[in-house]
Amino acid sequence: MKNGNYQLTMLDHFSKPIYNRRKFMEMVISVPRRVFNDKNYSKTNRQINKETKLKNICYHHIKIKISTLVGILSAYHLFRPPYY
């Protein structure tokens, strides 16, 4: 029966700010999972690792494209001539 002793000892042995960084790491891992439906279709560990790496590359590529597009559109709105 689990009762959370490991988490309680981690709170005692580590400082609170370091322990709270865990949520940021979990967020970094969980966001691409949600985007790609949290499924790996490969059978072997080697293929699972390749699939996960490819999903991470695709996710970050999409993220960079969107941020670039937002930057271009915001720059366009800053420098366009005003309507009278």
C-alpha cells in the first residue's frame, strides 16, 4: 500500500524551490503528449524512442512557426499606415 513516504522525505531533504521545479519539468513533458494524443504506436524501445524524438522535433517546429507568424503579424500591425 502506497502512502506517499517518498514525496514526504523529498520535501524534508530538498528545499521547497527546488522541489517545486518539478511541475515545470512535468509540463515540458506533458504538453507534446497532449498535442499528439499520448500514444506511441511502435513496439520496440528503440522505435518508441525514435517516435518520441520525432514528435518532439515536430512539436517544436510547429511552435517556432507559430511564434514567427505571430511576430510578423504583430510587426505588421505596428508599422501599417493608420486608417482615417
